[in-house]
Amino acid sequence: MPGITIEFTEEELAELRAEAKEQGMAIKRLAHGILTESVVRRRQKQRFIEGATKKALEYKAEFEQAFPEGER
């Protein structure tokens, strides 16, 4: 399986080790879960923003007509 190498400070690594121990899992499994969860969340957020922006632009003309500049 492909892998990557990530460098941590001693303090960061100590925190990861402590968290892995508290959760009863290997540090590699913990790090993998944290990274993949973060990426998934970031991508979902980006898709939401893109969708919301698209929807807002669809209603922009109607909104501007209903609420002229001085009435907003």
C-alpha cells in the first residue's frame, strides 16, 4: 500500500501518541483517520459553498428587483 512520510515536532508526536493510547489504537490508524476525515470535511464544505453560491446567483436578479438598493 502506498504511504507518505510526515514530520512532527516532539511535542506534536507526543500528543498523537497520547491520543492514540487514549483511543486504544495504533498511531498510524489514528493519523490516517484524522487526515482522511479532514479531507472529506474540507471537500464537503467546498461543494456546499459552490452549490450555495450557484443557488444565490440564480436568485440574485429576482432579489435585486424585489429589494432595490436603497431598501436592503
